[in-house]
Amino acid sequence: MALSTDFGPATALSCRECGTRYDIGPNFACIECFGPLEVAYEFGTVTRADIESGPTNIWRYRSLLPVPVDVAAKPNMQPGWTKLVKADNLAGELGMRSLYVKDDSGNPTHSFKDRVVAIAVEAARNFGFTTLSCSSTGNLAGAVGAAAARAGLDSCVFVPANLEEAKIVVASVYGGRLVGIDGTYDEVNRFCSELIGDSLGEKWGFVNVNLRPYYAEGSKTLAYEIAEQLGWRIPDQIVIPVASGSQLTKIDKGFKELIRLGLVEEKEYRIFAAQAEGCSPVSTAYKAGHDVVQPVRPDTIAKSLAIGNPADGPYVLDIARRTGGAVEDVTDPEIVAAIRLLARTEGVFAETAGGVVLGVTRKLVENGQLDPDAETVILNTGEGLKTLDAVSDEARPAAVIRPSLDAFRTAFAN
Amino acid sequence: MALSTDFGPATALSCRECGTRYDIGPNFACIECFGPLEVAYEFGTVTRADIESGPTNIWRYRSLLPVPVDVAAKPNMQPGWTKLVKADNLAGELGMRSLYVKDDSGNPTHSFKDRVVAIAVEAARNFGFTTLSCSSTGNLAGAVGAAAARAGLDSCVFVPANLEEAKIVVASVYGGRLVGIDGTYDEVNRFCSELIGDSLGEKWGFVNVNLRPYYAEGSKTLAYEIAEQLGWRIPDQIVIPVASGSQLTKIDKGFKELIRLGLVEEKEYRIFAAQAEGCSPVSTAYKAGHDVVQPVRPDTIAKSLAIGNPADGPYVLDIARRTGGAVEDVTDPEIVAAIRLLARTEGVFAETAGGVVLGVTRKLVENGQLDPDAETVILNTGEGLKTLDAVSDEARPAAVIRPSLDAFRTAFAN
């Protein structure tokens, strides 16, 4: 109870399935029904002016997050307030009227994970954890390593051993401990759950396991920023990548909070979910009309989305259906083509996950599920520099020549 | 003359050596004395409030740059307003009292080059150039490719063929033409100068050759941002990497402008220049007490600083001496150690150029040239993801194990 003031407007944890409420604590599953816990709030009055006078990072929304009022003053990575790029060139190529790219590669470690980790770090501090940990498909490991270094915490992160080289380096360069696991992400994740129950894991805050309810709230800031950057307006349509599905559910939660608090006008919006064909359990369930998501073994270049057993899959299905959206998937070649299309039209070099989102967007326009005349926001959640292999075969010099005009003429004469 | 309104407060080009003035145009060298041309201004009244109400990118300083007043509305990369990180952990390790890292890896293509290219794009538009070009050690090529894509211009960039893999990919992924040159950066640069005199180069704006006077002004925004982010105050000391030396001279120019316009209080400040030992012509001249910089053939892992014949070398010497600063250099192993130190203490993963700056800072503290009690800003101008090789030998998993508690215990039992 005494701790609750350190979590700002957050007042409890609440089971998303059965509604049972719990005190704020390092818990993530309901002991009644095993449903996932999420943060419940009692918001005070929040005005646009309050927010606009805040820092140019996620802490401008601190009154909507489970963090103390002085959060911005503690050592942290200051994530967020990334660019919302008006993508007129890309819109032209896709035959769309009004398209924006929310480009989260601008975060400190160049993925949206900096947002969620920043909230988890605050929870870890409040609960007295001294080691920050996670299971990760790569981006999260880097975000945890960097945030722990800045905050003065130890870190130990667990990743599938077959990750991209760049993500391995980034996960270990910050001086924490990186452990490669021979297995899929889902196996890494299960291992972390075991570790929490073991004495080895005492004093460890696993950002996406025992700190997950807090961590997940960080994704709401994507919704807040998009609305504020559009001039306090929710877009008509949004396309979001799905790994665990948490990000999508929290963006929906963020939009609903903005409406409830009167910060934006109430409106209908449609949420679309994007997966890679090589790891498309939610898309498969959506197309089959199922409510249950059948786990798969991932095989795709979009490794940051390679979660075969997505915890929030059923909620994604529900939101896509309720809002009039859809769930779609694209092949690896379509992902690569989309990365190149975004770079060529807007100068944004996306990670494979960004390629998934744009590839799906293109497909949804072509098959008529996305309205090309409605205001649309698509997410790029990561940085192309971390998944170079996806494009390095084609992104080569047009020629290598000696430094002479003759050599240039010979190479490029028509 | 009619064009001058399109360049905002810029009124002329002026020779830095003999002072001869020229109309605004795509020219870079004085026809009287071959000295470099730079932009001259007549500033109107500029207030802190004007600037603070501007966008969170370099265009908040548009009234101090050679750009039209509506520059922010045109398709551009919106660079700048990167984080000034209060580096208390790092300061503690170095025995310093007040240390900040200006982290330009937060720019759209993750180096400070986005700043200078954004100004050059405006000049290219004004002069009717249809192809954006450059000679580059890597970062600039990516920045030009991305900015041209966003602006709807063609691009053709020239790089030494032996560049880092990541920089090759980034230079070509945006769909422009990348040409590798068998030679050093200085040979690439000379080749570009030839190309400008040739019919092949008509309608080509080389951002760092015939657009150089405009381009170079973009670095002033680093000075503006640092001062504004400190609460409108110039730091006591600043450490800046030196490739061509242009950035350092323009940061000095920016500070002087802020003082002249009354935006900050007048004060003494000391400017320190950082080079890699394997390409240290300015440092060598400084230590020998020379005014002339002798060209060298670069051999260093800090490829983005590998300019053996730095155009602004003599000006760097002059500024370091005039302000009571110094020029220093560090070895490749010192660069790597500094990259790891910055990552471990502050969660900032710097490019080799950032390692050069921190390595030199550490050396200057140790040899007593930098005052550890004075407010100090150091620059990280690029992103570690682009120079992974520098750290990849050491940044490895602590272990690769099966997903079991037993395997974890075996690997990490003390």
C-alpha cells in the first residue's frame, strides 16, 4: 500500500480475464484464473497543456503511466517522441491519400522497446530489484542492457543463440551479461519463467515476465504520441506488427484512455495487425475465424516478430474484429521489397518488422480491406541497421571504379 | 539577387581568407585568393521565445540558417534536437564534475550528417540541381541518400570501396546510385571536384563541394542546441572530433553568434579537438607548434574521421589555440576501450568517432589539459551499429546454453 504513491496514478493490478484486483507488486498472473494482470488507474485531471509543456520524451505522459511524478529526473534513456513522418511519396506509390509512418527507429537503442523498458526500470527500482533481465528476440536485449547501464543496475539477458550478429553485439556492448540459448524465443521465454521461481532469479526483474504489467504500459505512449502529433486526433486506421501482441492491445488501450479523458474527440478507428507468413499464428486464426491461436514454430527473416506462441494473440483477434480491422501476413520476399520501398520513397530504413507492416499495408490496400482514402498510420518499430542481411544482397555499389572521369564514363555511359 | 530571399537571413558568400564578397550561388572558393567561401548573414531580431516555440528539430533555428522561412514545411528529414545526455556515471569514472554527451546518433540516419545535408538540400532546390551527390567516408553517403529520397531528388554518392559493410548497405538502400572508388577519401574528394568541372556533373549538387558553404552551416545547430539544452548557456569546455575540421569551426561560429545576438551571456569557452592517431595531421601540427597541416595517409578504425588532408585544419589549430583548448589523438585500442566505457556507463553505443572523442577526453583529463571541475560537453557524432567490427570481438555472449536451470547453474556457478 505504501508503495502505491511511487506508481503515480496506478492504483492496482487487475486480471484481464476475471477482473480480480491485486495490490501493486511484481506479479503478472491471476492466482484465481491464471489470466494476465494489467495496471489499473485512477487518473486525475489531465490537460493537453500539461502534456505539451512536458519533456520531448515519453515522460510528457507520466500522469497516464505507472511511474512517479519525478520520473524524468532519474537516470533513464528518455525514449519516445519519435517522428511521425508524413509519407506523401509512399502514399503516392500505394494510391493512398493520407499516410504517416510512426518511426520508432529514432529511439535511443533504435526500437520501440526503449519505451517499455523505461517503465519496467521504474518498477524494478520500486520493487528493489538489482538485476534487470529479459527474454528477447534481440531488440529488447539491447534496450535492457542500455537502460540498466544508465540506471546503474546489473543486467542479464537471454536470447536465441541464432540471432542477427548486430543484435548480439548490441545486447552485450553495454557491459551486462548476455546468455545465448539453444532454442526458439518461446523456449527462452519458458526458461526465464523457471528462473523466476528459482533462488538464482531472486532480486531479478524480468521486464517482460514479472514486470510485464508495468512494462507493457509503455506501448500506450505510441498511441498518445500519434494522437498528439496529428494535432490531438486519433487516425482512422493504424497498422501494427504483432509479436506477442502486447503492443497492439496497449495502443488500443491508449486511444481509449485519450477519449475517456477528453483529450481527443471520440471516434471510430480500425486496428490492423501485421505478421510474417513464417510466423503467423494470429493471422491464421483470424482467417480461419477461430478465437484460439495455435502455436507455431517460427521460420522468418522477421526475427523480432518470431514469437510462435503469442500471449496476447486472442486479444489481438478480438480488437481487430471489434474495430473493423483485419490480421494479415506477408512472405519474406514481400518483407524485403517493403523495406526497400520505404527507404526509396521516404528515406526511412526499417527493420524487418517495419517491412512486415508496410508489406501488409500494401496487401490490405490491394485486397480492399484498408481504405486508401482514410487517414492511416503505420508503425516502423525498429532499425534497418540491425537486420542488414535482409537487404545486403541487393544494396551494393552500382560499380567500383578508379578515381577518374574516364573510368566513371566507361562504367555509366548509356 | 532575386534568389536571396530564398536563403533567409543569408545575404552573401564571403571569403574566409581575404573577405571578398560574392552573391549567393553554388560557389565554394574565392576567385581572388582560392580561400574557402562561407555564408554571411544579416540577422533580424531573434529571441529565445521564437526559437522555443519552433519545431523539435534544426528548423527551430531557421532564422539563423541560410534557409527560407517555410523550410520546415518541405519534405525533409527533420534532423536535430538530439539528446544532451547528463553523463553522471561516466563523469564519476573520469573524475569529472559536470559532463554531458551530445548524442547525435539520434538523428534520422544516425549521424550528425543529417544536419548539414538538410541545409544543402535547400540550397540544391534553390539552385535547380536535380541530383544530390557527395564524396563520403560513409555517414554522409547515407544521409544524402535518405534526404534525396525524401525530397524527391536523384542521388549519386562516392565512397572509398573499403568502407564498413553497414555503411555500404546504408549508402545504397535508399535507391540512389552508390559508386565505390578504389582509393582514399582524399582521392574520392579530388575526383568529385573534377566531376563538377565536367559536363557529367551538370545539375549535380555535391553537398560537400559546390554546396559546401551552405552545408557546413548545418553544424552550427550543434552549438545552438547544446546552449539551449543547457538552459541557454555555453559550456566551459567542449571536445569535438576532427575530420575535415568544418564541424569544429562552425560550432565556434554558432557560439559566437549566440553571444552576439544576446541569446546567451558572453563567456570564455575552450574548444578541444580529437583525432585518431592513425589520421592525426592536425594533432601533429598542434603538438609541433606549426600553423600548416601536413597531409597524411589515414590508417585507423575511425574511418569517418579518416581525412588525411583536412580542409579546415588550420582553422582548427587557430581556434584550439585562441580559446585555450588543445588538439589530441588516441590509438585504435584506446578508441575501442572508450566505446565500451561509454556504453557501459551511459547506455550510449557510439561509432568509432565517438570513441575518439571520449578517448581524447579521458587523455586530456589525465594529462591535465582539461579541467575536470568545469562544465564539459563531448560529442558523439555517429552510431555504433555502423562500426560493429570495432567491438564485435569482445561483445559476445557470456555463454551459449540449453534452456535449463541446470545448464545455467553449470555455466555461471561461482
